[in-house]
Amino acid sequence: MSNIVNPLIEEYIRSIIGKNEGLLKEMEDYADEHHVPIIQPEVAKVLEVIAKLSGANHILEVGTAIGYSSIILSNATAENTKITTIERRKDMIEKAQQNIKKAGLTERIRILEGNAEEILPSLTDSFDFIFLDAAKGQYMEFLSACIHLLHPKGVLVSDNVLYKGMVASNQYVIRRKKTIVKRMRTYLDYIMHHPTLTSCLLPIGDGIAISYKK
Ligand code: SAM
């Protein structure tokens, strides 16, 4: 449980969302056992709704981990929607590839291996939905490339923006996380006031920001 959502409300929302079965459940158990930080159920639902609303043809994800959110996004979108996802850890990529194969989605999800800060500026495709879920301290580094890669009317969703409540209140901040918190505050201030973005912050999961590109 986080500092962000009242635990009773979170419990209720999770009970009404219901539980996954099959591969997604297997992946959740794996993530739990191996401490892989995958998206939380209520964040997964927001992503599904936005992906459907945006009618996304091409989605970019920064931070694949074991492929959980990539699979959720694929399942929520049309057969011809492609997902490009970036991950720097080889062990994660291997696991993600296995999961994507099991899900029968190898034709739709492409993993790019390496550091997002190097890969993003080299991409030439454009995207109608970008999901940012990588190192929290680097969001500012990714932002200008993400805005550039996003179609007008596209949506950028940034995860973990309230980081256990630390970004919202100094009373939650632990000393060794001060730099990340400071960087995330700068990021949020930037996206909330950026001339081409209309952004909002939602206190669900670990906090998400949704930005619409004008
Ligand atoms: N989106 C995934 C999901 O919900 O299933 C979880 C992603 S996890 C929170 C973050 C992942 O981003 C980690 O696997 C980490 O190795 C990767 N990552 C962090 N910083 C990165 C960077 N600069 N370039 C590429 N990958 C990065």
C-alpha cells in the first residue's frame, strides 16, 4: 500500500477490477516474487481506457521490464496496433521476449534494447500514445524526445510521478531519494506548464500524469 491512496479505497477499486488469470496472473506472481515493479491494477485500467480512446496505431513504451504493460496495451488495442518498447536490462528483455511469445504477440511488440536516452532521439517513427515507465530520475532527459515523437492529439502517460507520496510532501521524503524527488518535481512542473501539453496528475497507483499534445 502506498501513501497516495487510502488503503480502503484502493482495496475496493482492486476488488471491483477483479483478478487476472492465465499468463498475466503468472507474470504478476513472477513480478511479486522477483521484485519487478510492474504497473498496478488501477493504472493498467487507465492505460487500457486511454489506449482504446486514443485509437492508437503505434504505441511507444519506455521501460519494458518483463513485458507486462506491453501485453496489457496490446490486448486493449486493435490487431494492427504496434508497440515499440525500450529496455536496457538483458535479463528483463529475455523474460519479456518469453512472455510476449507465450501471449502470441511477437508480431505486434518490438523490444529495442539499450538506454532510452540514446534510443529515443534516434527513433524516426511517430506515436499516438507514449507510456513512460523507466528510471524516475531520468524523465526530464526523455521528455523532449517524447514530445517530438508524439503526434498532435497524442497522449503521454508518465508513471510513478508521485513516488510513494514523496514528490507531493516532504514529510514522506527519505534522504537517499531526495535527488529523484527533486527531479520529478521539476518534471511535473515542466509538463504542467509546457505550451504544447495539457496535463493532469492522478493520485492512483504510484501517481500518474496524463499529458495531451495539442
Ligand atoms: N512497464 C513495465 C510494466 O509495468 O510491466 C515496468 C517497467 S519497470 C517500472 C522500469 C523498467 O525500465 C526496468 O526494467 C528498467 O530496467 C527499465 N529502465 C529504467 N531506466 C531505463 C533507461 N534509461 N533505458 C532503458 N530502460 C530503462
